[in-house]
Amino acid sequence: MRRSAIAGGTVWIGLAAASRMQGARLDTIELLFLLGPLVVVPLGLGLSSQFTGETQIGFPIRIARKLQLPAALCAVASFWLPQGVVATILVLPWLVLGCFVGLEGLMALLRGEFGKLKTACRIVSFLYLPIGCAWLAASRFGLSPMSFQEPIVLLTAVHFHFAGFAAPLLALAAGSAIEKKTAMPRHIFNVVAAGILAGPGLLAAGFVIGPRLKLAMALLVACSEVGLSLFFLAHARSMRPRLAQVLVTISALSVLFAMVLAGVWAIGEFPLQPFVHLDEMARFHGTANALGFILCGLVGWTLAACRIARPEGDPR
């Protein structure tokens, strides 16, 4: 999956450069979303495998791995077309991939693996991804689910790819590191991780139910991710290699900025007098969250994962 992420990252850098030179028709939200299929999902699947072990990876994930890069490239191609049937057909492979990942999560849930925090993070992450893929398909077809309009439809796809799929896997990595350190306050981490897992779904429900719940759940997501960033900072100094330490520190600092901005936006949305507008949120919050918190976090924890997941006494 690392090679797939590197290939996807190369494509994404090309898209970003073309967008800056006005050689591509991608706006900020579309460009940030495509980071998910091209880079975040392969890194997330790889990170999950490093902590779970290859022998425990089921056939749905093995199929999803093979589908990932071709399906991601199809999703990229769909954004060069207007919304409609052809654009939707091009994202169907990504929806199929999301369904396979979700099936793996559902199978683990039915096997009763939700009782442990590490496996719960993996299950919830995998179940969120097909929701994000379905909202992507709705966006490319031009649908307005529950009367939501663009860019909210595509932003919902972004939400479930990043906060839904990727953030629980970062909590899985941090939780695995904390298991090695008896001095770390595990009960506090469990509360933070519970917010990471429940927050994305509850925030999405808040958009449907009403502004009070939306405000409360936005603040829950913000506080949970800020809490996770503090655990990142507490563990970063002991991480190896040094690049992993630097990247995880950047991830932690990025989420502090991104979630403070999200909290300000949520408070302003409640009286319908936003302090930060949606386009500013996409540029500042979205960039800090996607590139800083999620991408740097996934790369950093992937580099450190071999040492964290290694059994005690293994001399390698």
C-alpha cells in the first residue's frame, strides 16, 4: 500500500500544481477530497494492517487493496466531467471499494471484535468509509440528499474519508503506542478515542436534526481531536525514526489550529452569524486538517509502526 500511496501522492501533487497554474478545473474542496482516495485511504489501510497483522486481514480488504489505485484514478477522472451519469459511473469503482472495506468492518463487528479499543477503532473506521463513498456518488450525480446542496454534499464525503476513516486509525496507532507505556493515562485516552469514533457520525446527524446538536457535536469532534493531538505530542519525543517524530508533531500542531477554527465556525453557525465563512474553512481548516493532521499523522505513524507493533524481545 505504500507504493500505491506514493503513486497516488505523485498524481495529487500534479493535480495541485495544475490547479495553481489554472490548468485543472479543481477547486479547493475537490482537490482536498482527492487526497483521500489517492493517498489517505491506502496509507490508512496499510497502517491498519501493520497493527492488525496480515494473517487477520480478510478477503474484502485484499480485494480493496487491488482496487484502490485504479478506483482512485477513476474518481480523479470523474472531476473532469460535469455532474451526471458518466461522472457517476467513474466513481462507482470507488464506491465498490468502500463497500468491501465496510464489509470487512461489518464482519469484524459480527465476530464480536468491538470489545477492545484497537479493534473498535478499525471497525468504526472501515464502516465510515462506504458512507463517504456514497456521498461522493451522490455529489457526482448531482443529487441533493435530504435537501443538502453543494458543496455540503461533497464536504460530507470529505468528512467521512478524513474524520470518519482516517482519524480512528490515527487513534488506533496512538492507542497501540500507549499500551507500551504504563505511565500514560489510558482511561483519559479511552474517553478521547470514544469521541474520535462517535463524533463524525453524531456531527453528521446534527446537520439533519438541528443546530443545537450540530454545535455540540462539532465541539465534541474538535475537543476529541485536540485531545488526540496532545497524546501525539506526549509520545512524539520517544518516536523513531526522527522523521516520524517530526511528522507526528506537525500533525498534532496542525489539528490544534484546525479544530480551534472548527470550533469558532460551529459557534458562529449556531446563531447563523458565521465568524468564518465556508470558503475560508475549506482553505484554512481543510488544508490544515487534511495535509497537516491526517496526512502527516498517517505518514509519521506508518514510519513508527514497525517499532510500535513489534513484539517485545524482537531484536530486529
